[in-house]
Amino acid sequence: MLASSSDNLAAEPKVVRAALNSTEVCWSGRLLLLALNCVPMTHVLIVVGLLVIRHGGWPARIGAGLAALYLLPPLMARLILFPGTFPQGRFAIGSRPFFRWWSLFQLQIIFCRLPALEEILRLVPGLYSFWLRLWGARIGRLTYWSPGTTITDRSFLAIGNDVVFGAGVRLNAHVLAKNQDGQMQLILAPVNVGDRAIVGGYSLLTAGTMISPGEITRACLLSPPFSVWKDGKRIKHGEEFE
């Protein structure tokens, strides 16, 4: 199984490029991938431009820069999600659902690369959960995000009320894995955490994971795709990817 996380974000584009080279993807698809890879740098340039170009006093420039930094990506994500319910399941590399997801992923890269940007939001109670809702996530009341929590697919979360995430938890709603024919594919499904659940520190919850209400998981839990956890046990094994 190849599950991508913040630890291997640098390697992920290489995996995707290798998969594109091994499949029958047209040149227009490859050019689209390269164009989307420029989204993070474009985002940075917009923020820096709003800060350095004189269009008002420093308060106005800082306000515009912060708005572009934190609000522009989730609003763009909403436009990508707008046509309808985002499909979930297995998708070939280079397919339309893949490129829609890759667009969403590139909008989030700056926050994965610079986690301090999200830690700042978590200093204000409720602000981080509100920001995640702008991405399209479903976040319940009184969710506690411990330091080091990492999210790579902010639009694919379904979190209940009174949920606690331990330090260093990673929520990864996508997985890149090989199918039975040896071809790379995208596995995409929301991460679901029920009411009053506590997720142990340094755990990794991958695509389609479901934590039952009231569940308290152990630290360093590795949850394969589509696993269901209840009473301290994995009651559904879901799908395994080698």
C-alpha cells in the first residue's frame, strides 16, 4: 500500500508522473498536470504581490494578503466541488475525477508545506473548524485539534461533535495504490470520525476510514482504506492494497 502523507509530499508528484508515463494519458492531460503543479507558487506570488504592491496602507495590504492566503484556496475549492457531489472510489490516473482531486490537492499544498499557517488558526477556539468548513468539510462542534494534526484532503472530512485528535494525527482521505493489473490508481473517500471519539496521537487515518462514535483508538494507529473501528477492534477490513 502506498499512502501519501505530509512526510512524502515531495515524492507524490514523482509517483503521479511515473503513473502517467505508464498509462495511456494524452499529452493534453500531461500538460494539465504540469499547469496544476504551478498552483502553489501562483498562490504564493498573489499573496506576496498584495503585500508589496502599494494599493493602500499597511493594514489594508496585510488584510488583503491574509484574505488571499486563507480564503482564496477554499473558495476556489468550492468552485471545483460545485458541479455536484464529488465522486468517491477508485479512479484511473489521468481521469477527470483524478484531475479534479489533483486541483484540490494543489490548492492545499502551501498549508501542508508550512503547517505553522494552520497552527496559528488553531490558537483561536473554533476558527480552524470554521475554516475547514469553508473547504466543504463537515466538522461538528467542540472539535479539539492537537498540535501537529495534518490534513491533506480538507474537503473530504466528516467529523462529529466533541471529537479529540491527539498530537500528530494525520487525516489522509486519498491513497495512491496499484490495482490488480499493476496500474496506479487513486483511491478517494472521506475520513469519518463519530461523535465523542478520541483518536490516539500519531495515528494515520486513510481513505474511507470510519471511527465509531465514542471510540478511543490507540496511539500510532495505522488505518488502511475503508476500515471501520469499534470497541478497540477493526471490525471491517475493507480493501487492502499492496
